[in-house]
Amino acid sequence: MSAPGAGPADARPDAAAGGRLSHRQILTIFAGLMIGMFLAALDQTIVATSIRTIADDLGGLSLQAWATTAYLITATITTPLYGKLSDLFGRKPLFLTAISIFLVGSAACTFATSMYQLAAFRGIQGLGAGGVFSLALTIIGDIVAPRERARYQGYFVAVFGTSSVLGPVAGGFFAGHADILGITGWRWVFLINVPLGIIALIVVTKVLNVPHIKRKHRIDWLGAIALTVALVPLLIVAEQGRRWGWHSTSALVCYAVGVVGIGAFLVLERRIGDDALLPLRFFSNGVFGWGSIAAFVAGIGMFGVLALLPLYLQIVKGSSPTKAGLQTLPLVLGIMSMSVFSGQLISRTGRYKVWPVIGLSLMIVGAALLSRVDVDTPYWRTALIMIVFGWGLGSNMQPLTLAVQNAMPPRDMGVATASATFFRQMGGTLGTAVFLSVLFSELGGRVADNFRTASATPQFQAAVADPAVVAHPANEPILEAVQGGTEPSLEDSSFLSAADPVLSRPILDGFADSMSVVFVAGSAVLVIGLFAVIMMKEVPLRTQSGVDARRAEELNAVETLAPSATPVAVPAEACGEQDGTGNGWPRKSSWPRE
């Protein structure tokens, strides 16, 4: 089953009769995939814009990383499990399960009364989100050949582009209203997922019928448990290390449990062999090994920057949630334009390695330039930097996944795709937790230093003595902190937008300076990813879809087991694409459905 598009056969009404999907059938399946991906993509952008308002309302700005990290932890851990289970039981039931769990978590988030509750419910969301993205990418690999994938790239760019535009606007709208229909405004950020999810379930149930070849199997539950034991404590200490102390007893316990979990995971994966959650033989493939490192590092940079930019725009520049969402559109423009451009050239030339190299280079430059942004930086300059960083992301997102899918055996399509997504999510989880931890670790000391310096200036002294300034409620947290010789509490930062500019300036400078430290660190880490993609070998792109390649693989295995069988002449017109050795294989008149 090769992806149509290479010749006039696409237009034949009986294109599917020879055992492959027509262009129209592929688009029908894509409709189900896109609505599921839109649901998860919208959630990421809508929450990112409104998280400051949510954290302020629940009294925990510095705890906001928990809500993001909990989501990423569960999404990361379940990603390889979805990939393995979909290889064994089929894509459709797992895709429907993922969407259903995501809906349950979304509904639960609307009832959160604290940041810790919100983090727990976001964790449930992540259990579903871990399957939505990875399974969608896997199904694409099943039905579309790597060389032809750019033909359909625009549909997914449209999904991410639309969610990137609607998400910030919707998030800002909901967060900007005290209540809508008697429900607190920000709770609609999660409640909106419910009707969208129901539509997704209906569409996916109706249109998503992807061929599945059943195999004997064992489910690696022990491996999944060991992976959980390994990752959760390490990610928790990444988030809480600044509060506990990186060498505290709690941190050391987390390190120890994580190391034991990693050791147990490696032992279990080696013992179970090909049925492993993450087969260790994958790492003997250079493309998979270096590609996983590159995806991990790119995830750190991607999620780290996406977590900090809305904070910069809302806190440092004073933008409303809606305005901040719209101000991130240059980043979206960069991602969309480069994703389409690189995809088209990959389809024409068959060469893909150059794009991750360009992408990581642009991400390094973009993160370094963001470290120079401060309170007085004009928006147009920040927008240009966002475009550069977006170009970097657009050059990386699809080519790295494409490289891994193309290099791994067709029968491992689900596990390989999920593993690539796993490492990117793992990087994003770690990057978000560590970057926000570094931000708030730096913030307190820098704000305190800024207040000590500012308090000696005539402007600050005049503001403190001004009766109108003293009487304004928004200035109260700052004045109380100055009188007490401490820095203001930033668990609720909403007062900054209305506070006197002279009094709030030390805090805004502290945020900007702390973010600069984080962006410099992110730029340095991305250099590792650039080295990884340079080392990654480029394998010629297959012209077969995953299902075609898997059928050819199984047919060759049967022929190997029965070499004495009498050859049967097969008409040339009944054969599919060549397997690279000059031998075709008979097409099936129909595929098994799930």
C-alpha cells in the first residue's frame, strides 16, 4: 500500500481495490486524526496563555510548573505504552481510549480548587494526551510513504496553526472574564474540551479504519512500572529541587529511587526482548540513537521557551492574556512556514538530514537572542526573534520523526514512533520543570538586589512617600515588603499590572534577568542536539507506506521458511511497488479491518 500521489493511478476509482488506499480514503482517515490532534494541540496553547491567571486565582504562581509537569510526566510515561499496545491490538481502539481519558481529565480540571488538585487532574489529561499525538503520527506512517508525506504535511500544519491561533485567543478570552454562564472564566479553558472531544470520538469511530496485522504478544507491564519508578522521582526533584535543596534528603531519595528504577527498567527490557516497551535493540540503530538524543534536546528547548514566553509577555511587558496569545503568533508563523517549506523540499529531493541541522542552529540562535530581551525591548524585536526560533522548530518537528520511522523495521512502526515522541516529551517535561525551577530560584535574589538598589534612588523614595501611591491597593504588597526589608510575595502576581511603575520596576527587571539566565542555559543545551543531528546518518527515504512494507516483510519471511515452494506467476499489473531488490509482491484485494 504505497501512498498515492506518484502517478495517475491516484485518480482511478478502484485505486483501493488493488489493496491500497486512494487519496480520498487517506483524507478521510486524516479527518479523524486531525480532529484528535487538534483537541490535544489546542489544550497546550490555551492553557499556556491562561496559566498565569489560573495560578493567581488558585494562589500559586510558583507552583504552576506542577500543573505543566504533571501533564507532561503522565503523557511521557504512557507514550511508549500506547505505541506498543497499538502494534499489538490496532491503532483505532487505542486512539479512542486516549481521547476518552483526555476528556475525563479535562472535565476533572474544571473542579480544581488548588494548584495541587489541578496538577493531579492535569496528570489524568496527560494519560490520554500521551496516545493522541504518538498514535496519530504512527497512523500517518502506516498509510503514507515517507517520501510522499509532504503531500499531506499542510493538513497537519493547518491543525497546529489553527490551534496556535485559536488557543491563545480563547485562553485569553476565558481567563479575562471573571465568570461565564456562572462558571469561573478560566475553568472554561478545560471545559471547552468536552464538546470538542465528543465530536472527535464520533468522527474517529466512523472514519478511522486502519489495517492491522495481529501478532503474538506479551504486554510489558513490568517495564511500564519500572519506567514510572525511574522517571517520576527524577522529574519531581527537577521541579522541587530549588525548594528542597539539590542535596537535601528528599532530593537524594528521589535520585536513588530514580537510579534503581532505571536499572530495573534496563534489566526487564533486556529480559523480555522484542516484546519490551522500549526494545533495547533499537539503540543499535544509529539513526534511532542519535535521533532520540536530538529529539530529547529539541524538546527541552521547545517546551522551555514555550513555557517562558507567555510569562515574559504578561508579567514583564504587562500584556493581557489575550494580547499575549496574539503576540506569540510570529512564533506560530515561523513554525508553519518552515514546516511546509522543509516538507516540500524533502518530498522533492528525498534528503532530510539538513533540516534538523538548520533547525537546531536556528533554535540556538533564537534562544541566545531571547536572553538579550528585557523590560524595555520593543515588541517588534521580540517578534523577529520568535520567528527565528519558530523556523528552528519547524525544521525539526517532522524530519526527526520521519528519520526514525524510515530507519526502523516496519513491524515496529508504533513502538518506534512512540519512542521518538517519548524522548521529545521527556525532554519537554525535564526542560519545563528545570527551566521554571531555575527561573524562580534566580528570581528571589535578583528582586531583592534590585529593591536594595532602587530604594536608594530619589524616584523610588518619592514614590514611597507619595500619598496617592500609598493609598493604591495594588501597591500594598510592594510597600509592605519594602517596609519589612523583604521582597514581595509573587505567588499572586496580578497586582503588578496596576502597581506604580517605579515600585514594580525592580520586580519586572528581576523577572527579565532571571529569564535571561534560563535562555542562555537553553541555548547551551541545544548545542548537544546540534551535535546529535550532525552525527545522525541519512538513510534514503522509503517509497512504501508502513503497511506495505510490513506486508512485504512478512511475505519475505514466509518465502524464506518455504524455499522449495513452486513459484507462481503473478501479472505485473497486480504487483505493488518494488522492494528495492527488483521483486514485487502481490497486492491484497482487501485489508483486515480492526
